[in-house]
Amino acid sequence: MCNRYKAPSRPEEEITLDTIKKLPKMYFTNITGGEPFIRQDLSSIVQELYKKSDRIVISTNGFFTDRIINLAKEFPQVGIRISIEGLQKTNDEIRGLPDGFNRGYETLKRLVEMKHPDVGFGMTVQDRNASDLVPLYKLSNELGMEFATASLHNSFYFVEAKNIIHDRPMVAQNFEDLVNELLKSSEPKKWFRAYFNHGLINYIYGQPRLLPCDMAFDTFFIDPYGDVMPCNGTKDKEVMGNLNRQSWDELWHSTRADVVREKVRHCSRNCWMIGSVSPAMHRFIWKPATWVLRHKLRLGKKYDMHELQSVRDYEDGKATKEQLDACSTCDMDAAASDGLSEASREDAHIFETSEVLKSKD
Ligand code: SF4
């Protein structure tokens, strides 16, 4: 689902503390990868970011248990989200990391044992792991953890253009079950998560976003080269400016940044990832709040995915699989963009060639 591991950035070219110091004040920061814990200076990065950001969450595969525990001890407020793609067999198959589930799970358990306050799972739902969705949610509940979901996306960031959900009704049914579990909870935060997952069903049916996308207006994504972009969901890099070479103000108020903002206004990718949805849910809070109220007050079964027209149309044969596929960002003929610099691409090519040779041995 993500080929970034085949196309890593060259370490010497990666973002430095000097560039990080130029970032503006932020209300929330997510550090992601690749794998953030590969960076030996992650602790210094987090320290610098805490001067700018009230809340920091790190997304990780959970493999480097000791590094994660040490960082959590040093920064007791930092959020840790461990990507687990299903129960053991499914997770290890999807991630291709032998013993990955056990390592991730062990890290989670140790964080819970040390009573780290902000710990959770992150799961990218697809055909292969959809049936593990509710069991994993229940496991996260037992451990008193957050449970974050996503579905397949295509972009330069994932170095992937061919991700697609094949059996939409089956995957959507698992999301529907999760939405009902979340709505049963007494925690309001989970009711809003239910809305987010309702939006994921809408997304996998290829429909326009339930909420507008405001990326590049109050939110941004910065990559290892210091390139600032609206998000990580575009097909190719849409660069607003470069923080290695520019000041934040110069970059943010540039004509180039405005051109990219105009593109966001007409973006048809319709992603539904928490990075772009969470700000929209805050901004248009009445929409999810009305949805939550309507469903909480409903007697009997709280949520049925058939409230979405696209789900009904597909079931009634008014929309075909091919039509829905065409609404997605999947392009079977496209070569995925990788967003790498020339030097990094050369290294990635050498890596890939050596992997092919190893597999032939
Ligand atoms: S919909 Fe928003 S988050 Fe997705 S690619 Fe377009 S601008 Fe980025």
C-alpha cells in the first residue's frame, strides 16, 4: 500500500534542526515517515517542535521499542501512534516486516505499562485486513488506547498510484460495524470518530468529501527536503516554497503558495485522511455535531451505511464497479511519482536493483 521504503530520501539531504527552527507556531504537529525513529536526532527535533507546537504525535511502526520508550520518557506528553494493519498474520503480510506485529504490540504494551497518556493504534483499512477492524478496535479499548483509521490513498508520498478497494460492500460493512461500536461509547470523542469513519465509507465509494478541504490555508506538509506543500495526498509534489532557502513568511505569503492554494480549491482527489479532515471537522463543527446527534438519538441500530446514496446506488445496480473505480485516484497505467531529489533517486535505484539481485539469488 506504500512504497516509500523503496524510495527513501538520502540522509545527508534530510531536514535539519536549522530548518525546523524556521517553522511557525502550530496548534498540532504530526511527525511521520518513512519511519521517524530511524532519525537518531528525533529527540532534538521533538524538543525544538515543542517550542512551536502544543501537541505532537509521532506515527511509527513500533519496531524500535527502546528508542520509542526512551522518547516517551523524555517527553511524557508526546502522542505515539503505532501502525498495525491487522492481527498478527495480516499485519506481518501487509507490512512485510517479520515479527512486526509482536514488536509493535510489545511497544504498545510497554507504553501502557508505563502509563504513557497518549498512545494508540493506527490502521489503514483495505480488502486484506477489513475483517480485523472491529477486533483491533476492541483490543485498543481493552488496552485503553486511541484507535485511528485510514483507508488506501495514492500519492507521491506513498509512491503509489494503484491502490484501490476491490470489494467495497465488504470493506464498508466492516466500517459500518465500527461506526456502531463507536456510537455505543459514552465518550464524545468516539462519536466524532464515528463520523470520520462514515466519511471513509463515502471516500471508498469515490464520492466528494463530506467537508471541504482547506489544506494550504491553515495546514501544511513539509518533506525531508524542506519543500512545503498543502498535504501528502496529491499525485505529484505541489510545492509552495522551500524552507531551507526561504523564511516562513516569505514562503507562506508568496505568489507560488497562492497558486497552489488555488489548485487546492479545485482539487478533485477527495482524500479523507485525518490530517485534512480534522481541521475541517473543527471548522465546520456543526456538520459532524448534527450527524452525531441524529445518530445518538436514533433508537435500535444507530448507523446504516445505506444512508449514503452511493452505497444504495451500487447495491441497486445504478452504479457499476467500473464507474466507482473511475471516481477513485487509482490509475493502473500511471507510474507513481516519488517526490525524490535526483541524488536520492539514484540511491533508491541502487537499493532496488540490489533487492532484485538478492531475490534472484
Ligand atoms: S483533497 Fe485536500 S488533502 Fe487531498 S490532495 Fe486535494 S488538497 Fe490534498
